[in-house]
Amino acid sequence: MNTLKTTFLLLAFLFISTTFYAQNENRLAQQYFQEGEFEKAAVLYEKLYRQNQHNSYYFNRYIDCLISLEDYDTCEKTIKKEIKKKPKEIQLFVTLGNVYQRQYQDDKAKEYYLKAIKELPADRFYVTKLANAFLALTKYDLAIETYEKGSKLLKNKNIFAYNLADLYRRKGDSPKMIDSYLNSLAENPNRLNSLKTTFQRYLSEEDYDEL
């Protein structure tokens, strides 16, 4: 009994120590990143990523560091390895496409952006994840294309209506924004009051009165 207790306490101590050490390294990496010391940050984020293979935050930060350092070869190799390990994570094609675009290889970038959409599964989580990847790069048209395909795959034309409305708002396309927001009420009628506020904020008085 004493042996089991000692083993348990030892494991608990090791777990707490490892977690505390990782948190300290993360804070230090963030500090380096914010101060523009990307080489130092990259070393720490790579280490944290290797130790936490399922933590996409560390992976993305590591890639951000490599991009800032313009180490595109390492970027490509790292992302391609990640794609092989996690084929369901199709947003990685967007990450890879962005690396090519930063090297002015627009055709190759487009190829990977469209590949991500082509491989989109009928899964709401992955649809949203991919659209957010495009949104982070301000690629609104590709995010819209993602949601539209997701709606078809899930056989629900209004499931992403609210998300589409937000994208049309960002693009300044008021007619489509209005239509999509109104369509979103079919999914969630409780949004009515919040939509009134949204319309008042983003529409001209004349357009609002016409609703």
C-alpha cells in the first residue's frame, strides 16, 4: 500500500513539475514572439509542439515564427509532415497555401486552397474550422465558398447563414448580408432582437426602414 502511495505521489509530482515547466516555456516563447525575437521563439514553440502533438496552438505559433523568419523550406516540410499525420485537418492545406503565397507562388497557393475545399467532409466542425482558416487570412470569398459547400454537404441551406452574413458584412455586400441574416432566423429565431441591433449598426437609415 505504501509503495502504491509513493508511486502515485511521485507521478503526481512529475506531472505537476512538467506542466509548470511547459507553462513557463510557453510564457517565455510568447514574450520572445511579442518582442519580435522569432528565432528564440521558434526554438521553444518547436519544442512545445513536439511535446504536445495534439496542441495546434504550438504548431501554428511555430509556423508563424518560421514565416516571420522567412524560413519557407522548413515551413513546407513541417506542414507536409503534419498533413500526413493528420489528414483530416484539411485547414493545414490553407496553412501550406499561405506559405506559397508569401513566396509569390499564387498558382500553387490557389491549388492548395481549393484542395482544402474539395476535401471538405460533411461535418459542421470541420466546415467551420476551414472557413475560419480562410477568415484568418481575410480570404472572404474562399470562406464563403467553404460555408456554401458545407451547407450542401449537410443538406441544410441555412445552417451557416449567420456565418455567411458576417462574411458579406465584412465584404460590404449589404443585400447578401441582409438575406443571410434573415435566413439565419430559420435556424435560431431567438436572434431576432440581436439582428435588429446589427441592422441598425451597419445599415443606412434608409436601408433599415426598407426592411
